[in-house]
Amino acid sequence: MRQVLIPIDPSNEARTRSAVAEVVALHRAEPIGVRLLRVQPRLSGDVAMFFGTQELHRLQSQAGAEDLQFAEGLLAKAGVPFTSSVLVGRSAETIARAAREFGCDRIVFGDEGKSLATRVFGSLAGQVRHLLDPAEAQVLGS
């Protein structure tokens, strides 16, 4: 069965809605496994020093789980089974690593649009494409 990864950016609800809609359409066409992923950024040493390792992990996991709720609700409403994960690290590298570890052959970002930041720095989807061999996973979206 094909495995699809949806990286979630909680600051861009339209992109999440677009990615989920694309995955729902894929699910209706063929059986697929769906994995939602929220990548939490590492906290700087200045902030992290105020927390124990376990407390920091718990806080990041809890925040990531909250960030996933919108996409989880959309998939549940559409009747698409899924698994959710929260990982900590740099976004592009962590998404690429997760796709490999979870055995995902597609990564669906949804439509990001063309913001100034995207034009200057490139999109997250483009960064992930650069990190993965096309034989590893197809990256869909902008």
C-alpha cells in the first residue's frame, strides 16, 4: 500500500486544507496509508535551559499535537484513516528523514501560493525535493 506524508504548517490553514483535499482524492482512488507530521522547531539553548529534557519533550509534543488537530478533523470528517506524528528539528531535513523512516512514497504539501518569502528563499516543498532522490518520494505541492 502506498504511504503518503502530509507535513502540517499550522500558520497556513489554506495550505493544510489543500493538502488534505488532495490526499482525500488519492484515498478515494486507491488504498493509501496517511501520515500527518508536525515538525516542531528546536528551541534555542537560552530557552531550553529553563526546562528539563522530559518537560521540554512533553511541551513540544503537546504543542505539535494541538497543531495537528485541524488536519486530523478534516481527515476524520472525510473518513480517511491516518496516523499523526510530532518530531523536533529543522523542517526540510526532518520531513525528508520522516518520509524515509515511515516508508512514504509521496509527500503532499498543498498549494502554498507565491509569497515574497517563497520567491526569495524557495518553498519548503522545494527544499525537501532537493534533499530526496526522486526515486525515494514524489513531492507534491508548492
